[in-house]
Amino acid sequence: MKPFVITFSGIDGAGKTTQIDKLSSYLESSGIPVQKLTLWDNVALFRSARSGFSRAVLQSDTGVGMPGRPAERRDKNAQNGFLLVGRFLLYILDLISLRKIVRKAPRVMGGVIIFDRYIYDQLAALPIENWLVRAYVKMLLPFIPKPDIGYVLDAEPEIARARKPEYPLDFMHRYRGSFLRLGKLAGLKVISAGTPEDVHLAVLRQLTKYAPTPSAQPEIDTELVA
């Protein structure tokens, strides 16, 4: 049986991991098998080389920034002509990898596949305000395996950075704007910022529109989704 593919995207600190865990628990408690994949671990190619380049050349901190222990990341926020060309090529290779994974999924997984980040997150990190980048993004979009539901979790950059202090605030604002623009281009469901419980209910509300759900539905506030 063809799996139902759900993707979660958004700026760092938007709460993707929390919402993926909540949705996975909800589905699994109803007897629906869930397979969780991540863009970096399961899709991206040349991971060791890319991590080494970020550390050695871009002088990026490793690990995840936390309140009280910030990290100074220099990877997707480092943008110049050389890096842009390199990312254009790498993201095409990642797209080929993603297409293979999604194509093989019906034979080896079934149930529901939830992606923690998707190739949309790579594209949103590009300077999408540049006309050449927009042309590149629009060229790639038709070839991206479209998820059954693609979520973008919106968040205020200041609040998200306080949760996960890794990137400069000006980049976080640009990153958020790119997600909102990309959401329109790719037909993604943008979920407004809120408490973890409110966001979870908003995610479930969208899920009920596009997929069969267990009979034991929670009461869902239809005003939660922007």
C-alpha cells in the first residue's frame, strides 16, 4: 500500500521535533504504523564532506544550540557566489536521492512516512529574494515528490532563536520570509505559531482534510490554522 507522506518544515526552533513526536504518538496509538525520516540522515548526500567543510572552512560550531549554551553556526546562513553554485549542484543531487527514497517507499515501508525537514528547507535557506535563486527554485519544484501534506510551522524569529540560539537574527527573519513565500509556491500548509498543544490541534485539523483518521478524534478548534 502506498504510504501517506507528511513533511514538517520551518525555521530552527519552530518546534518541528515536538510536533513530529506528538503526531507520531497520535497515529501509533491508533494502530497506524509510522516511519520517521530526516532530510540530513536519510536523504542528503556526502554528509561527512559537507559537515567537514562547514567546520574547517566556514568555521561553524558543531552541535545544537540550546538556551544557556548557544552555538555559532556558519553553514546555511553563509552565502556567497561560490557557495550558492555549490548548493545549486548539491541540492539537485539531494533531490535525485529524495526521489529514489520516495519511489521505493511503497515497497518497503507502507503506513505513514513523516519527514523531519524536506528539500523545501534547503531551498528556503537560499537567498530567494534574488531573481536567479527564484528561477532555480521554480525549476526544481515540479520535480520534488509532493507530500500528501507538507507543513510549515511558522514562528517568531526572536522566540525561535531563544529556544535554539544558533543563527543570527537577521538570517532567521529572511529564512522565515522564504518559508512563507515557498509555502505559497509549493502549496504547503502554514501553521501559525502557538502553544505546542494548539499547534498539534492545527496539524490534526489539516490531517483530517487529506487523510482518513482514527474514529477517536479530539475536538479540534477550526480557528487555530491561519
